[in-house]
Amino acid sequence: MPPLVTSLRNGSRIEIAAACPQAQALGLRPGMAVTQARAQVPGLDIRPADPEGDRAHLASLALALARRWAPSVAIEGDDTLFLDLTGVAHLHGGEAAMASRLQRMLARLGYGARIAIADTPGAAWALAHFRGSARCPSGRHGEALAPLPIEALRIEPAAVELLHRLGVKAIGQLAEMPRAPLVRRFGAGLAARLEQALGRLPEPLHPVIPPEPIAIAQRFAEPIATAEAIEHWLGTLVPRLAAALEAGGLGVQALECIADRIDGVPQRIRIGLARPNRDPVHLLRLLKRRIEDIEPGYGIDALALHVRRAAPLGPEPMVERLDEEAAPDIATLVDTLATRIGLGAMWRMRPVESDVPERAAARAAVLDPPERGGARPRIDAVGQLVRNPALHPWHPEWPKPTRLLRRPERLDHVVAELPDHAPRRFTWRGQPHRVVRADGPERVHGEWWKHVAEAEHVRDYFRVEDEQGRRYWLFRRGDGERPATGDLSWYLHGVFG
């Protein structure tokens, strides 16, 4: 497997953003020009970096850790998380056991991590970045920091360069110097970082705050037991839920209604939406269709709406001209059908670029999000020389049957003249058919660039009509001349409407 690096454009220069351990062992470092790296290591695997995606993953990981491991988790830079273990470590078996479990959990998620435990955030950051995974005993962080380079203090590069010129390269040397000259020469930032790492100055953290789940509840003085009463109170709760969603800029995707019965057996209604939505009229309509699933028993003393999954609800597109019709939005129709048959029972077909008919379509979500733009092609890519627009895979000039069989079915008793004529008669599913009209052939070659075994495969398709007016889509394996292209067997692949 070739070494892997990620690249990032910095002005007119393309630099290495990150390098795998194998690439670092070959001398490749972040900040190095990609052209130099490619010349130094032939066959290097270079992929575009995604800083925004990395920051989003780091933020999601911080939220997950704040919910499960420690209540105070802060993000530091682009690659560091601070966890405050005060009053938490004993819940996970101690600091060492907690670090070991956290390391294993991150490894299962595909993250490589270095975990350091110290009394101060500055000491933990320095140990993690310049020593690797380590655990510093309480009160000994000054000794642990002394041999580390001054870069471990998270100070400005200009200050690091000047300290190197003065012969100060380790934190221990810097700690022995008086603070007043340091402040006059380098400003208060250097001394503050040093004192924070040594624990003499506080370093406040800015923890992430996990969003609270949205829930709207209503308790009743007297139990309710009729569908009309449930519908009435749902009409009160849903607008309150929509207001809470609007305050958070969210739209609900999965909603659960819980009815607490007197006997302690909760009744649940779960609805899913194809697209984030907070329209109270639409949400109430979906819930009302499921009221009949609630068994009130001896009565219901509480109703609650819980948002199980939500997503940011962005701005809706609007039509620029008054006389222009907006594109129809089928999200509400999809949600209505999903409450009856389930969202998994609905799909739509999307075209796939393929010459083989059974591979030219695939299932897609009913409301599939728009595809993101691909990576920017290289300057020397040959494909950029093609200026003609690509043809749609389902071009209207290429008629295909309205119903394509899951797999072609073999025909029996076929009478046909080789090599270019359609069959005169055939038998399908035990029923004989006599052909009165035919059109073709339409030749389809195998996709040799995907499957080596299809290098010689050929299909000749015909559109035929029998004496009863039924139209079929048939094909013959082989071109009728070379045995390597197929065995000349016939198959029915589709039926026209």
C-alpha cells in the first residue's frame, strides 16, 4: 500500500496537510510542497484534505465524549480535545483504566489518539503532542515538562525562533529564567503560557454543550380515554413542539408520541419524515392518522412528544418570478404514505451509467439529497478535453420497456434466421408466441472495463410484437457469427406497456 498524504492549497502553493506514519518515515512532513514530495517518493497516494469535515468530526466526537465520558469537554485547535476528569475518573475505574478504555473506543471508531493525563491542560497538551500517551503523577508535571521543547507551550513561532537564537530550547531552561525580563522581551503571552502549564495560573476551558433533547409533555388532572380527547391534546402539544423546533432552527425527522397509561404500560406512536419539517399542521395530520394505534386501557394520565432525530432546517428555495410555477414538493405525500406502509417500502429509480440494461438503474431514497460536486480534476486530466455534454443514461431516443424483469428469462423453441433477424416464434413460460412485427437489432457489448469475462460478450436486442398485440424485448447472446461472443441462446428481458 503506497504512503498516503493529504494536500491543501495555500495561495499558489499546494502543500501537504497531513501524512501517514509510513510517509513520515520517508521524510514527508506537513507544510512540504506536494511537488517535492512526489519527486521524493514515487507512487505517493495524494488525496485532497477536508479541513471543514475534520473539524465537524472533531466537534461530533467532542459531543459524544461529553455525553458519555466527562461533562466538560473542550476543543483545542484542529486535533485536540480536553477532558476534565475531576470527579469523573473513579466512575471508569481510575485514570489509567479510563485512558485505556478511551483509547480502545477511539480505535474501534477508526481514530488514532495519544492520551496524556496531567494536572493542567497545558501540561497534558505538551505531553500528548511531544511525548505520546503518558500519565503524569499529581504534582510532578513540572518535572515532566522540563525536558520538552519550548514548542510544547503553544507559543508563537516568532517567540520560538528568538528563544532558539538565545539558546533556550527546553521548557526547564525557560522556567528557571526570571519572569519580568521575559514579559518585557516577549510580552505577557509567553509567561502566561508557562505559568498555566506549571499550574500557577488558571487556564479556563470553553466546553462544548450537548444540545438538550426536545420534549413537550402534558399531564392531566383526570385521565383521558377517547380518541377525541387525544386528538384535542395533540393539537395543543404540536404547536408548542413547532415553536421549540423553530427556536433551535431545527426540523424534526423522527418523532415519538408516548401516552402514559394509568397501569404503567406506555403506548408509543413513532413517525418518520422524509425531510426535516416543523409545520404543525403537517405533523398533527401524521399523528392523527395513528391515534387508532393507541390503546387507552383504563385511561391516559400524560402525553409527551419526543424528538428522536432532528436536523437543521435551512432556507427554502423560492420562485423568482410571480408567473413561474414552483417545483412540486412531494415530501408531505411521502410522509403520509410512510405512516401507512413505512418509509422502507418506498423508493425511486435513479439512472446509472451502464451499457448493460439491468445495471442501468438502481434504487434510491424517495427524497434523495442532491449529489455534491466531485473533486476538482487535475490540470493535466485528459477528460477535460471532452467539451460535449454527457448524454443522459435514460435518453428518450433509446426506448426501453416499461417493465424490466429482475433477471432475463430463457426462451424455448425459438425459430430465427441468423445473424440479424428477429425470431419468428418463441415459447415463454410455456406459452407459444408468433411474431408479426419486429425491430432491431440493437447491439450491446459487455463492459470489459468492469468485468474481464465480458470482453467478448455481445447481446443483440429486438423489439417484437406477437399476434395478440403484446410487445416484448428479447435478446440473443452472441453476434451469430463468432462462438466466443455467446451461445446463441434467446432471453426475454422486458415487457412493453
